[in-house]
Amino acid sequence: RINEQIIFKSLDQDDVQKILAPMLAEIQANLEKQYQVKLEIDEAAKVFIAQEGYDPKYGARELRRVVERLVQIPLSELILAGKLKKASKWKLIQQGDGIEILYSVP
């Protein structure tokens, strides 16, 4: 028996951006707390990640995996290689058809 129907509105890019913001903020906070490193995220990079993690049919289900692939794994590689300590400030930018993490000169 069905008691009620709930109709969901499809997500748009603004909704995906709102879902993405706390994910990226958590990564930034963890880097600052554990490694005393600031990560600045370019607006174009946020838009690119949101677009990669959104599918009109499935919504934002892939967003967490996209953040892992484009942000967390490259940051982990920098940490493991000992390169993260090279600078106290890093910048995440959209470059071509991907994301780049570059150290920023203060």
C-alpha cells in the first residue's frame, strides 16, 4: 500500500556546487590541520569537478568518486612523495581537461 508520493526535483549545477562545497572544505581543513598547508581552489576547478560528478540521469551520485579521483588521490601522491611540504600554500586549478595542483608563491 502506498501512503503518499514524494516528488523530487532534479538536481541542477547549482545544487551540485552546493553538495561539492562541504566536500572540498573538509579536504582544505584536513590539509591545514594535519600538514599546515593551505589549499586554494579556483572557481573554474569547482565548476569542472561539479560537471564531472554530475549526470542528469543519476544526479550527483558520482561526485564523491570524482572528488577522490581528481583531488584526493593527487594530493595523496604529493604527500607520499614528500612534495607537499615544498610550499605552505597550494592552488587547485582547472587545466585543459583536468585538474592541476600547483604550489603557490606567497
